[in-house]
Amino acid sequence: MAGLCEGGNEPTGSLKASKAIIIIIIIIIIIIIIIIIHTCYVLGLIVGTSTETLGHVLGFCRKTELLRNNGHHKARTGIADVLKRRGWGVYEEIHCVSSLDSNRRADIVAIHRTQSKGIVLDPTIRFERDALQAHHVDEEKKSIYESCSPYLRVRQLSTLTGAVFSGRDACVLDRHDVATTKKARSVSAGFVRRYGVEPAEHRKTSLYDFHVGLNGKMVPFGGFLLPVSYGAEGIATSHLHTRQHCSLFDVSHMMQTEVRGRDRLSFLESITTADLINMADNTAVLTVFTDPITGGILDDLIVTKTTLGYYHLVSNASRRNHDQKLMKEAQAAWRSRGKDVELRFVDPDEQALLALQGPAFQRVLQPLTDVDLAHLYFMESTLATVAGVPRCRVTRCGYTGEDGVEISLPADQAVHVAEALLASDAAPVKTAGLGARDSLRLEAGMCLYGNDIDHTTTPVEAGLSWVVAKRRRTTADFPGASVIIDQLRNGPGRKRVGLRSKGPSARSGAAVHAMTDTTDEDIVGYVTSGCPSPSLGGNIAMGYVRSELAKVGTKVLLKVRDKRVEATVCKLPFVPSKYYVFRTRRTRLDAALVTDSHKFTARRTRVLRIRRTRLDTATATDSPKFTARRTQILWTRHARLTTATVTDSPKFTARRTQVLWTRRARLRQDLKAD
């Protein structure tokens, strides 16, 4: 029996030994794999392993491909060209993978350095130099940073600036936004797990529950949860409803600011390009914050001059922190000189913002307000009672190309006003989300910050020269004036253009090639926004190309999913805008025709003389390279106005009436052509 027992224990001991050996072998294999992966990380960082290889090592190839297939793969050569041209250093490869939140561009950026010349941060602070300057890092800390090895620079920069990223892989994850589709969201979640970074909690607007009750598909956007669409209704359907009838948008995420104080006008002019001195009361203007060194656009915003002793500003939600910092720093500088400037950043929980857009908006809103909308013209603003809610600021503007208004109102009354608008019997009103808003603004040729404009693009390059007021061009006292005025005189190296194509739609980041390029090496630009156009039936896109290729009708090639798609450069906007400007001009001309009589007042003469003075100034400020054609046009207008001034008398002839009718006809033709 004892022998039987001993013989029975022997196999059990061998089995345990075998299991132990297997476990040890598995542990050794795991350790070897970890060492190999760690070695690949270091090699990828130091010698510049390609992003594709790094993706394979990290196991993110499939996820990266998902994003690329969704059109969120930024053209690396397009960015590299910008970096090289601006002298920020040489980069072998830059891959920028974005979420659908294009307003913020919550980018996960993989960087590869050449000779440790730089590191790319998030879209708003792409370069080492920008990061250190933006966070006011002193010279002592800069020297410590510059003495670090290339491997440690990443972590050192994180310590100095507070940026959130992994030093091992030199990747940046923007905390403020995550992806907005299921595929993209899973990718962002993967990176969050990989880097141990939790995204910041997104805020809710005062209409959040209202959207959820209407089956709104809520997604993160600019730090807020907003609807991208509603129920089973697609984006294209919502888009067309806005063009044909009227839609209601929740834009409460936008940053609203009030600027008060005795020196508020000069303060705002010191940080923007607008001419606020010549602004009439209760009017609004689109302007930009510009970089003092490069002239790049730091943000675009609408400034409204009120009669209540303050300016009302509306700027992008994604730039909230940046804009607040910029204005606070400027305020501190002005106060140190004894100036009087007060800033009030309005919290979205306190003040909401609704946009009612579409050709039928006036029929819907007029019964609910005490203001005559027929006399509220484009970019004019007033205080009104809307659906029984007093002191709502109604501004005739929008982001769709359609006629409409934006209503700033108390947040606790937003649901009430929204329900009243949707219940209108005057015209069918529906809610619309971010998806329709994006396709509408693209058809209207409007820029989206983070896509079509950012701190690397100037107003001239973006086709927004008109936001730089004529008086400000003369005084040249706005940030980045030297760069911008030089581009106004000599032209930029690249321009924003519209693109029409067929086949697969080009998305943000698609490379633009010359028609003669057969090797895919001659990249002449890149697409910044693109989508199928519900109104036109084809594909539309905006992007930047070399100035010599920006002429309307030029043929180019777009690289879409490794396919070459032919596109044509076209005039912007794709769909003519329908603002209330035409009726304004027609009304004014009608009034001019009525007053052109024997009782013609000095008012008309004074207006003509002002116009004459402006033309004289324009002629004087035209650069030496200004062509004879323009000069001839100016002198012709000058002569006409001189004649008009002479003939403005009690014996006013039919000649003046004929000129006015001619101008009226020309304006109609121009507006139709636009």
C-alpha cells in the first residue's frame, strides 16, 4: 500500500513542475515582448520611424485607418510646407488625426523630429517656440529645457506648459474634446487608455434636455454636448429644410463677452482689425484677433456696438480659454497705463444663444416680437421682447448664408422661446444640428476656425481681407499689421479657394496636386473642409492652393483615399447668400430717387463729398504697383461724383436721376451675379 501511495505521488509532482516551467516561460516571453516594444518606442522617437510603423507597434493601425477612411487624416506635406516656409524647423512626417469636432480639432498628433528641431503640440500651439512663448516660460527655464536630450524634451515641455501628452511616444491628446462618431470615439478611447488621460467632462447647454427630448444625437463639440442631428432625419434633409423654410439652431456654446469702460473702443481696436470708430450704434461687424508676429488669425468674432455703453462679443467656443486669456492680458496692460476697461465673460448657464435661419424666419419671428424686422437689416442689432421674454438681443446675421437672426436671451427662458418658435403656424420650423450647420456654412463659403483658418493663416490668405478695415490699413496699428499689409500690397503665396468635384468627396486633409503631377510629389495645397452638397448635388470643398493656381476654372487633382479625383477651382460662395442687404440697398436708392428733386437737401451733397474724399484717399493709398485699370476706374468715379456735386442744386436735372437708376440696375445685376 505504501509503494502504491509513493507511485501515485510521482506524476503529481512532475505535473506541478511542468506547470511552473510553463508559467516561467510565459513570463519570460512577456518580458521580452515588453522590452522589444519599449525599444521600438525609443527608436521611433529618436531616429524618426514612420508613423505607419509606429502604428503597427502600438497596435493602432486599424484604428488609424478608420480615421483616415473617414477623412480625418491631415496632409502631412501640406503642414510640412507651412512649417518650412515659416522657418519653424524641418519635419520628416507629420500625421494629424482629427475627430469630427472640427471647430476644436481635438487632434491626436504623432510627431517625428529631424535632429530634435521641434515638437508639435495641439493645433493652437503647434511649435516649441509658440508653446514656450504662450505660457510665458522665463529664460532660465528655457535654458534648462533646451539643455535636455531629445527624449526628455517632451516631458520637460509638459512640465513647463502643462500640456498633457506622453513623453515616450511624443503624442498629444487634447483633453477638451473627444471624437464624435462611434468609430472615432473608440479610437480616442484607445488613446485615453494608452496614455492614462481622461477627457474633461463636457458641459451641457440650457437646452440639453430639450434636445434629448427631440431624439437629438448628442456629441461633444467645443467642450459642450450638442446635437449633430435629430431622430431619423438625416443631415441632408435638415440642410434642405433650412434652405427652403426655417430651422432653429442651439449655439449657446459660443462665448459671449461684454466689454465696458471709458476706453473700451480703443481697447478693442488694439486687439482686432475692425474700425469701431466709424461703426454706427446697434450695428455689428465680423473681425479677427491676429498674431502680432505672424499676422495669423487667432480667432474670428462678431463685435456689436450697443447703445447701452458696452460692446457685445460672440466668439468661438473652442477658443474660449485662449480668447479669455488674450483679453485679460490686454486688459491688464491697459489698466497698468491708467485706462478704464471692464470685461464680463457671460456664462452659458446665464445667457443662451439661438439662431433662427432660413427664408421664412421673418414670418415666424415677427408675430412673437415687438420689433419691426422689416427695418432690421443685415448685421444690425437691437433689444427686443421675444415670445414674452424682454431684453433679448436680436442680431440679423447667421452662419448658413440664409437670412436669419441670432437671439441672445436668458438661459432659463431658452426652452420657452425655442418651443414658441417651433410651434409657429406661419411656416414649418424644425430643429437642426451641427451636421446641417457645417454643410450650410460650407455652401456659403464661410470659414470654420481650426479647419479653414487658424494661427498659421492670415486674413489675406483666407480671402478675408475685408475684415481689415480701410482706416486700420492706413494707421497700421493692429497686431501683425506689417505682415498683413505687405500681403495686401504684394499678394499672398497661397489663397483659399472653392473646389468642385465628382466621385468620392474630399475631406479635410486631402492633398491637392497639380494636373501635371504624375508622381504625387507636387503638392500645391490641401483641403480644409469638404462634403457632398445637398443643395447642388455634387461634391464641394474649400482649401488652400498656390496663388498662381487660384484662378477660377483651374483644374487640379485631389488625393482621396489613394485615388486621384479631378476638381475645378470655383468662386466662393458655392450657393449665393440671401442676406437682407439687397432690400437695404434698394430701399436706400428708392429714397434717393424721391429726394432728388428741386428740394434736394444738403444731406445728399454731404454724402457725395464724403464719398469723393474716400475715393481721393483710395487713389492716394494705392501702391506703386497698382495697375492703370484701377486708377482709371477711381478717377472715373471721382469725375462722376464731382459732376453730381455740382449739379446738386435747385435746378437738379434728369441726369442725376438717370445715374441713380443706372446704379440701381447695376446693384441688382451684381447681387444676382453673387
